[in-house]
Amino acid sequence: MKIAVISLTEKGRILSANIEKVLVPQHHVTRYCFSTHSDDFSRKFDNIYKLTEEIFLHSDAMIFVCACGIAVRAVSTFLSSKISDPAVIVADDGGKFVIPVLSGHIGGANRLAEVVAEKINALAIVTTATDIGGKFSPDSFAVANGLLISDMKLAKKIAVAVLNGEKIGLFSEYECRNVPDVISYKNCRIGICISNDFDKKPFSETLNLVPKNIVVGVGCKKNISCETIGKRIAESLDLCGISQKRVCRIATVDIKFNEKGLTEYCKKNGLESDYFTAEELAELQGDFTSSEFVRKTTGTDNICERSAVKSSGGRLVMRKNSADGVTVAVAEKPFFADFERKIL
């Protein structure tokens, strides 16, 4: 996670350094300290509202070491949706309390607050009903397992049903581990469906949770535009009936590391990318579409199929599909759902 830690006072500066220490190297942490209470390892700021505007959209989590009111006012203008907003957490500069304020489940604020509190010997103040009662939370479960949520309103209805003591149905095309007692495989009014099909409805009210576990392998000629690459990926996914929402990574050969169109596509769609050497791809065992021209040009007989499988650790869903100077292959990462898996 990209975590911003923001402090205003001298005590806050010291605590922010401690928070950074306990979160690195698992997370990328940047400290922002008010200019009169900063150090050589932090970035100075003079206006917390301008700072928040600059970093809000680029942060996965923001930890404010200050009063709750200051933090709430700082982020209020930029709030959009619980699905996309970063986790917002407040810690008092005395290091006694850590409070998740926004995006407790999907953004991971609740869990991050618990982790930070444990590390700095503070008390995490979590107020969401499912967490207080130790109940199953569909949105926390989905995010922790890399599942796309089809309907946030229905997810909320399931959380309410759980709090009211109702059994929740489960239909899954994938292995499920540590299933809680509140989940039932019998007929239920409302339930969750873990499947690669957004339209499967085994219950009267079905919350579809779809794995985001598709890796797209890409090969391309030099200077292919972002738009062309995007079009070819979209067409390839359509051919195999896979939603673009399920794509989690792009993979290719390392000589494409600075390919502008591919870099722009990943940035535009918020996708991580993997780059492999020709030797790494050539060593991969399996049945791949071979091209002598590609071998002479890059050092391996296939880029898109091999990189997709290498990155995913899974199986090909679609072999090499070529057009407009772009080759695309699609692979699916192995997946299982664990009801005890945490976000962080």
C-alpha cells in the first residue's frame, strides 16, 4: 500500500516516524510534517488542505496524526465513494488511540488501524457494527480475497442480515476455506455467489463476487499507442467472455519496460505490470505458440503467452491473438477464497 502519514506537532512528528518504522518495508510510506516540526526524512508542508488535495487520489491510505476534526475537514472536499476513497485513519499525537474514520472495510482502514495500534502499543477504536460483533463482513471478505463486488447496496443488506442473525447462502465455483457458521450451503433467501459469471443468481437476492485474477500477456511493436493496445486487449477479452474488470496485471518482456503506450495503458487502468527477461520466459515449461521471428528479435519464441503464464502461475485461457502490431494472451491465476484472510 501507498501510505501517507501526516503530522502537525513535534510529538506527532516523532510518532509519524515510529509509524513509518513499523510499516516499512511491507508498505511504501511517505511522511508529511508541518514545516515547523519536520525532519530530514519527511516532506514539509504549510497547508494541510493543499497537501490533502495533492496526495488524496494517489494514496491507498492516509494516517493523520492530529485531531479527528482536522482530518475530517481536510479530506471532506475530496470524498467520492467508499469503493474508491483511500483509507483514512486518525491517531492522536500522544499515541494512545488509532481510529479508522473512512473506508473501514473496502479501503482497509479498520485492519490497518489494528495493525498500527498493535505495533505502537495503542488502542484501535473500530466502530463498524460487523467488526464490533466479530461478524462476517461481505465487503471486507471480498477485498481481502481480491473479489469484485457486483452490488454495494446488496453487500450492505447481507451485512445487516448477518447482524440480525440470519443465515447467508453460499454458492462457489472455487474452493472455500474457513467458512464461518453464519454461511450455509442450504437454501437461503439471500447469499453470495463466488463465480466468474456476474449474472449467475442461485439465490433470490444474490451478491455476485467475481475473482479479479486475470493476467494479460502483451507483446507489441515499438511506438504502438495506448489506444491501440487497449482496443486489442478489450477485443481479446471479449472473445473469451471475460470482463475487463477482472484484469489484475499486465505482463510482458523486459525490453518493453519503457514502451510508452503500454505504460500509459497500465497507468490509465490502474494495473500493475510484470516484466520478464527473455531467458526467464524461454525457460518456462509448457505448450506455447512458437515464432522464429520473435525468437530472433527478442530471444524467446513467444512473449504474450509465456509472460501471462509466468506472471499468473496459472493456465492460459486464450492463446496468442494478433492484430495491429499487438499480440495478446490471457491467463487465469489460481484462486481460492479464505474467509479468515485479512486485507493487510
